[in-house]
Amino acid sequence: MTSTVTYSPAYTIVPTYECFNRCSYCNFRADPGKSPWMTLESANNILRELQKQNICEILILSGEVHPLSPMRQSWLQRIYDLCELALNMGFLPHTNAGPLSFEEMQKLKNINVSMGLMLEQLTPKLLKTVHKHAPSKLPKVRLQQLQWAGELQIPFTTGLLLGIGETENDWWETLEAIAEIHLRYHHIQEVILQPHSPGSQQIFDASAFDPHKLPYVIYKARQILPSDITIQIPPNLVNDSKWLLCCLEAGARDLGGIGLKDEVNPDYPHLNEQKLKAILQLAGWELVPRLPIYPQFDALLSGYLRKNANMWRSQIN
């Protein structure tokens, strides 16, 4: 019997790489003022080309402008306008732009089918190491996002970054916190288990997370998380097909957005979709596309968002 694993046909648009955080493992950020903001004209040109391809999800992934910066409002408006443009061109936007205020999340809910924010790890000791110069990585700030997303009934993705100086117990405590919030609001679609993979831009001097440990983490996560939360792993960060299959056997059921480039891990290109399908098929797995919103959350969408999601769901199914 064939088992199913899902992925989202996706393209990532970056409003800006500038970020006031300086996480020592980051391979994404640019210093504030050093990254031009994407214009709507440029985005429009990109999206027109994507209309000719089978791209469903537009991930709006942005560096963070400081909450007290005079540019914060313009930054949020640019994100909103990019989401609205993508939506009006027939795509389904999903935004991950770091911690937002309740009002900012409320605004973006109107033009996103789902949103996301990695918890990474809730242990405060990382504030003295990899997050020493990253004010928005305060555990309570990031956990607050999950709660606000629940209060606003936003279908949400979160996750853990593994191998940045935390302990095994930290994994379970972070997963338990996610489970607790989901049981209160029932809004978390998926949890990403992302192994730290060293990149060419980072200053964090640590080896990659041992991929042989990942199936164990997935197995334990599946025991901790409610069954209606899907576990996602990034296949480009598990480059041994044997261990990728072990991760699926352990309980992972989604491979995330697969597109031209992994913006967060640019040194690790995505596998070709057909090659990935072939690897999985040989082991009895069928790779099938999905939307950035899972079917059980469709009822949370406003009319226009739901209309677009229904259109895509009829095409994919």
C-alpha cells in the first residue's frame, strides 16, 4: 500500500533581506539599509512568469524592520501590498516576517491563507549565545505570536531549529508548548523540524545537526504533538535519501515548500521535484502537492481567500 507525503509548489518573494537581528547562524540577513526593498513592479513581473508554471504558494519571507523604526509601517504595508498582488493574480500567500504586533497580524490575516513563525527553541540560554544580538528571539515574544495567531484563528506554521546549542530536553519543552497552545486554539497546521545546516554566510562555528538523530526527534515529536499537526522536514537539508525515508517512517508527512531556491539555506538547493518523486516512489511513498492551507482550516478564511483556495484545491485534487 502506497503512503502519501505532501509538499507545496511554492516560490519565495523577499520584500527585504535587511534585519535588525544578528543571529550567528543566519545565512539570510543583510544589515539595515543594505538591502533594497522589492518593488511591486518587480514582484508583478516575477508573478506573471510564475502564472505559466504550477506554482500555488507565494511565501512572503522578510527580514525584520525594528518595531520602533520609522520605516516599520512602510515595511508592513509593502508586505501587505505584495500579498494582495499575489492573491489578485491567483496565488495563495503565506507570510513569515518575524514577530508582529496583534494589529499587524490582524491586518495580514485579510490577505494570507496562512502565516508562520519558527519558535526555534524556547530556552532562554540561547540569548547569551546564538541570539545574543537578536532582540526579537525572546522566547516569550515568539510564543506570544502563536497565541495571537490562535486568538485571530490564523492557520499557522511553526517549528524548531535543531543543533544551535540547545539540549534534548529543550526540544521536548518547545514541542510541549506548541501542543499546549494548539489544544487551546486548534490552529497550528504543521511543525517544521529543521536541522542546523552550516552556510557560507554564518559566523556560528558549529557542525551540522546529525541527520541520524532526526528520525528519533521526529518519532518523539509525533508522540508529543496532537495528531492533527503535520510534521514537516526540509528534504534539501536531509541529503541522504536513506535517512530522508527514515524520517518519513518516523512520522514526518510533509516536505514543505519546494521551489527554485531555499532563501534561508541558500547553500542547499532543493532536489528536483521529479527526482524526489522517484526516490520516494521506489520506497512506496507518493509525493502529492498541497495548498499552504490544509483543508480542515478552509472555514477560517474570508470569502475571497476561500474562493482562491477552493479554485486551487479543485485543480490539485
